[in-house]
Amino acid sequence: MPTIVYGFDWPDRFVVGTIGEPGARAFYMQARAGNRVTSVALEKEQSEVLAEKLDELLDELMQVEGNRHSVPAQSPRELIDDDPLDQPVEPEFRAGTMSLGWDPSTAQVVIEAYPLDDANDEPESVELFGDAEHEPSEMLQVRIPVGTARAFAKRTLSVVGAGRPRCPLCGRPLEPVGHICIMPGDDI
């Protein structure tokens, strides 16, 4: 059966956002072109790794000698998007493997997300220039210019960081009712 591709070559909007309160947030990656909106559920850690790898890729592209594409070091102000997710959020699938690449022919970053494999209980991390090993049932493919990619990474890291504050002693998230610090080497 052919793969269902939710493709966005020049989306009007591409963001990571959340629904819910800190400590119980659900993360979504969402692309929109006109009236068409596609959402994919993902984990907080996947969001963070994707944004970090995206920044790394853009930083590497800035260093390429003879690169004729202008890669911004910071998010262009006019591309910053702090709006909430488009409603209603109805995810097509939960992301498992994600890949990140660069298409020099269009000067676009390519982000792909594949469904979580039913045989695998844990989402996989982002693969830089990775490929899915088997034919997936569906996938999200988004192609964005470098300025939009920089703004996407900045927003994503901001969304990830807007969760529960961290304990200054153990680094674990603080619950509203408090917690008991478990330091390395402590017996539980």
C-alpha cells in the first residue's frame, strides 16, 4: 500500500505547540497551508531534539564555504510565531522516527515524521539526514526556508522550556505539591 504523504512545500505556518497544563502537556507539530492543517503528536523530548538538531544543521550551513544561501544566525523578527495551535487539534499519528535534511536545489530544510511503529513502544529520536528503513503507512513532510527553520527552532525550544520549573538541587521537574529530591547515589 502506498505511503500517505501529508506534504507541505511552502507552508503558511509550521510550529510545535502544546495543549494542557505544565506537567500534563501534549505536544504537537502542526503545518498549515491555506485551510489545510495537519497535526502530528510527539513527545517533549522529540520536540527538543528536533529544534536542537535543526539549529545545528543551520549553523553548519552557515559555515559551508561558498554556500550561496543566506542562513540567518538568529530568528528573523517577522517570522516569529507565538500564536496557539490551530484548533481543533486532531493528530494524524504519533511521531516515531523523524528525519532532518537539506535540499540545496530549493534552499529548504526538509523535516519528515513517520508514525510510531506499533512494535516499538518508545518514540525514536531525530536522525540527521536519516531514512525510514521500511515503507511507512503515512508520513508528514515539510519543506521550509532557512529563516522559517530558525524561527521554528526558537519557538520549539521556548515551548519546551515553558513547562514546570526545575528543582535547583536535583534538576527534576517541580510538582505543584513539591517533591523529594533524589540525588545520584541515593537509595530509593
